[in-house]
Amino acid sequence: MIYFDNSATTKMAPEALETYSQVVTKIWGNPSSLHKLGDRAHGLLEASRKQVADLLGVNTDEIFFTSGGTESNNTAIKGTAWAKREFGKHIITSSVEHASVANTFTELENLGFRVTRLPVDKEGRVNPEDLKAALDKDTTLVSIMGVNNEIGTIQPIKEISEILEDYPNVHFHVDNVQALGKGIWDQVFTPRVDMMSFSSHKFHGPRGIGILYKRRGRMLMPLCEGGGQERGLRSGTENLAAIAAMAKATRLLLTDEKEKADREYAIKEKISKYLAGKPGIHIFSPLKADFAPHILCFALEGIRGETLVHTLEDQDIYISTTSACASKKADEASTLVAMKTPDAIATSAVRLSFDESNTLEEADEFIAAFDKIYQHFAKINHLGE
Ligand SMILES: Cc1ncc(COP(=O)(O)O)c(C=O)c1O
């Protein structure tokens, strides 16, 4: 089997699974309980928080555990919009965000907030000058992703941070679900970033657990009221086993980060070089430093993305379409559509996403399998003649 769909989800690391099962069987008390079982659980909860904070280089009280990327994004965005609604009702995002950001903005728009969606260029990148022009005295929030999940564009978080220095009251949220552990931290995090979202199942941790980083002093309104866990921001009994396993997965992810990211890039490079220049092929994820090392999106014009996915699946090779061609819910927020890619090409796009366990041999096998499909297709379509 070749699994090139790591941006959709990853296989849980055996070490994280071991932590999960140890905690679930041995440290199963409720961290809020007053007795010693509760104390032990509380101790592990706070140790996990500290481990994650240290690994991310932030303060322990800036880490909040959530159910994943979607909840972290919703909490950051709605939490800001509601908490600051007396000060202004203008919120800004990009036109290439994940649905958990894009649809949250739409919901707020329907509730009376004014939304600016920044356009993107041919590489799916926002122009910081457009942000500058959009900011006004009513703006309370800017939410821009670090790495695009469909094509891997790294957004200009540094330049945006510089612009926002002049707007100290505006909350700046970065969806970094696809960015952690890819050797690009200095491009997607600055001290001006107020909030960040992360999701454990994207880096070999369990499903249904994630992180919201929230800088000290930034106020959010919680989505859920209840027992006041997570310092009132996220009520509900903590999923301790998943939290501890995620902390373990974070440590593993960030060990030898650069070397692992380089290996992923080498796979991207090998497949890209094979694809480059072939008639009918369009590559959306160039080999450039402002693109993530682990995502390669391309289209073979004339074959729908899902057809390619299923044809490769028959050979035990697993890749994805992008949301543009996930015809089940063709989504106007799609990155390729926002880049004004013609429909015929956008619906042919597929995404390959690598992790550190993938190898160059797998890249060769992928190339061999794809090449057969390509040659057949090229022949019947008289490509390159
Ligand atoms: C950029 C981005 N943000 C948010 C999410 C949602 O994360 P989760 O699956 O943990 O809710 C994803 C998942 O694909 C993503 O790629």
C-alpha cells in the first residue's frame, strides 16, 4: 500500500497509541475530581499542556485543548466576533480557507457581521496590500491560514503580522492545521499571531483532539458553557488519554523536524520533476520555499480527479481529490476556484500529501503506476502530437 493522503489524516503512531491505552486504563479519573485519582489525572493534564507549550515555544497558560482543528477554528473566530462585537463587526479572512473557517465566516455574515474575503493570486496567496486596504476601525479579527490544505501555499504571515502591528486591538488567527512539523514554523508563526489551530490526527495523534493557542490577554467568548474546564474557554470533561497521546505525537513530530520535512520535499520533488512539462498536466504546488514540502496538487486535464483517485486505489495507492472536484459537495471556497482556475482543470485536480514514513521508492512506484494511466490517456487523446 502507498498512502499519499496524509493531509486528510495520518496513521496513529504506535507510541501515541501506547500512551492512549496506558492513560485510559490507568489514569482514568476526572481531572476535576477532588480525590487522588482526580489529582493524578489533573497532574497529567497539566504536564501534557506544559509539554505542548514547551514544544511550541509558548506559555503553558496559552494552550487550550479542543476536539480538533474545526473546533479550534470556530472558537477563535466566533469567540472573537462575539467577545468584541461592541467594538466592531468587521471580520477579515481569505478566499482559500478550510471549510471550518470559511463556513464560520459565512455563518457570522448571516448573523450581521461584515465579512471581507481577500482574493488570492495564481499561487493561491493573499496580497498583504489587500489586507491593508481592507482594515478599518470596525475590524476585530483577521483569520488567514498558514498552509493551504489543497495546494500547500504558505501565506505571508510575517508581512500580515507587520501590518497588524498598527492595529493592536485586532485579533489575528492562523489556522496552522497543515503547517505544524513541516520545517516552516518561522514562516507561519510570529509574536503578533494571537491564536492558532492544530489538529492531532494530522500528525499521528488520535482523532477528535486538537489545540487552540491563544495569546495571553486576548479575550474570547466560549462556544460551550458548562463546568468551566480549560479556564472557562472549553467546558466539558477533558479527553485526557487523547490529550496525553497528542502531546506524545507532538514531541515525535517535532523531533528531527527539518530532516523529515526534507525527505517529504524530496518525494514531492521527484514526482514533480516527472510530471513537469507533460502535455495535459498542470501543477499547482511549485517547488518553492513559499509552498509546503508535503503537498503536491496537480491535474491531468480531461480525467476527473475522482476517476484518478479510484484508478490508483485499484492499485493500492491512496491519494485525494481537492474540494474543487469533490463533487459530493462542490464548494465555492475551493482554492483552485478562488485562483480562477478554469473548471475543466479544477475538476481534474488531485492532491498527494506525504509524511515522514513515505519513501522515494514509493515515489517511483507512484510514477510507474501513474505513467501507465498517463500514456494510455495521452495516446487516446493524441497529446503531445
Ligand atoms: C487547514 C485545515 N484546517 C482545519 C481542518 C479541520 O481539522 P479537524 O479535522 O481536526 O477538524 C483541516 C482538516 O482537513 C485542515 O486541513
